[in-house]
Amino acid sequence: MTARPATTSVRSVEEHRDRVEQLLRPLAARDVEDAGTAEALGRRLAEDVRAPVDLPVFRNSGMDGYAVRAESVAVTPVTLPLAGVVAAGQPGQAPLPSGAAMKVMTGAPIPPGADCVVPVEDTRAGDGSVTIERGRNTGDFVREAGTDVRAGDLLVPAGTLLAPRHIAALAAVGLTTLPVFRPVTAAVLTTGDELIPAGEPLRPGQIYNSNGIALGAALAANGVEVVSVEHSSDDPGEFRRKLGEATRAADVVFTSGGVSKGDFEVVKDVLAGLGGEFGSVAVQPGGPQGLSVVEGSPVLSFPGNPVSTMVSFEVFARAVLRELAGLPPVPKHDVLLRDSVRSPAGRRQFLRGKLEPDGVAPTSGPGSHLIASMAQADVLIEIPAEVTELAAGSTVKVWEL
């Protein structure tokens, strides 16, 4: 390991991430709305939900078989007269006569007087009778009312991120709507005259716009509702108009491109005039960054190289957005480095890497344009700012993508 003095000429990763969190943290105070139970998957519950009914709602059979009294089958084999049949969905109010059996289906009400169910596999059906070949104890295959949950009991606590298992329980007690927090909404606005939508023919000097789709996907995958993905040319008037539409439609706006030191940096030119902060962060890729507030909405401005855009999201925004959505933190691990690497002086580097059984290896060089190589990665390899070289076998921290 080779060390070097830390630089103070640019903002550190921690400083910039703290500024992003300060801008986004107020979004935690979001409205509560009712969502249909079927549509509430992935939403965060705003209030405790208590069961309005018992589960099971009534005493029912856990097997296809015969409802009997345990005392009637204490000695087997025994043949009992068949007193009737109860299917699932029937009221099943007829009592079981003493010394008889009643055929029941799974989920059917247990007839009054019966205290166990003999599975059909342990029986032989006769003409108006059934032979029980194996005895059962009181309570066998009988689902008593309220043994899962009682009416009034806490079913799912406030703050729970609703997964399929929660939806199943909430639907089972008959709830049709649930109080959930409104998700954070985001708009994505990419910039650059060189970008065109996928599907159009490429002309000289043009490239396909991947950043809009990529940022939208990253936001959606981390609990954010994406309300728009738009593109602006480098014309300041067009950018101002589309920015206004984005800030009015969303809680937070993400832009890509136009933040560096070139001649056509429309994002920086417009937003700096509105009080936005633009500068460099000691990171590679993703050094040029911008933070603004426009019409009350935070605007996070990332550089336009595709890998820079995606790494900026991962390093600066993903953690706080996941927290706001109630999602678990981004997993980070210490692993062994399979290959030696170099890192630029004064900047924390995030290489794209692939985890293998014996460690992690970079999938490409550090270039911020190597988006196809990023598709092969499943982690970011973090190289500290004070390190310029790491030998194979060194321990590094990786962030799961």
C-alpha cells in the first residue's frame, strides 16, 4: 500500500453525501394515503394494522377426511355410519351424531360434536359407512378459530415495508385498503445535443441516451416512484422549461450532464444562476457535482458520462433514498482483491468489480464511459482517497450493486 497526503481542494465524498442527505431528509415527512391491498406491495405502512376478525374465522378441517369424536376411534379398525358430507364454503351447522362420522373437505366447518379429523388416507369408504383404520387424538387436523390471530391483535406494525407475506395476511382478514406513506417521487432530466433516443438511426457525433433509462431504473429499484424521464438539448430556454415541469411534478429532480467546465454546460449555467452549488468532489468517477433547490424541490446534478452518472447515484443518493423508502441498507463487505490496482492521487476511486469465490476483480478500467463493462459488475470496489496502489491479496470494501 502506498499512501499520500490528503487533498483539501475539493469536497470529500462524505461532505457531499452529507449535503445530499440534508437536501433529501425532509422528504421523510410525506403524506399518508390509502392504497388498495393488492397495490400496496413495496409501500411502507403508516399505521399499525389490527386484525378485524379472527383467523381462522371459524373452526375448520385441516385435511380431506372424516370428522369424528376421538373416543369413537380409540380402537381401530372401526366402522362408523356416515352422517353426511360438508364441503368447503358450506355453513356446516348440523351436529355430529354420537358414534358416527361426517365427511369433511379441507377448510370445511367442523360439525359440532366432532373433535378430530381422520385423513381420508387412513380410511376405507363403504356403502353409507366408513372404516377408520387409524385412530386420532382430540384436536388432530382441527383448526380452531383464532389460533392464528385474534380480532384486535396487532397484525402488521407501522413502518413495515409491505412484502407478499404481509399482503397475504392483510387480505386474509378482509382488508381492501391500507394506510401507506406516499412514495418519494422523482423526475429525471438528461441533457446534451449529442443524445438521441434508442431506436433512432445514429448520425455522426450522436450517441444513444442511456442515462435517462438507467437513472429511472435505479430510482425505481430503490423505492422511488419515477414520474417522468425527459431530455433537454443544450438550449438554456428549453432546459429551464423542462426543469420547471420536473420540479412541479416531483419531490426531487435528477439531472445528468452539463455540470463540468466545458463551453456548453447548460445545467450549471442555468442552476448556478438560481443559487445552485457546483464544484468537484474527490471521487472518480463522478467528480463534477451540483446541488440546487428549485421551487422547493431538491435538484441533484450528476456528470453526463454514463458510468459517472450511475456511480454518483450509488455513492451519494442511493442510501438515503432506500432509508426513506424503508428498504434495508446497501450491503457492504470486506473482501480480498484478486488483481493489483492503481488509484488517482487525492480521489476516492470506485472501480466496477465482479465477486468470485476467491475475491473480487475489476471488470474494466476506470474510464467513466465503460458502461457495457459495468453490466458485468455486481459490486463497486472502494479505493480510499489516501491510497494510490493496492497489491493483489489486499482487503478492500465492496458495495453491492
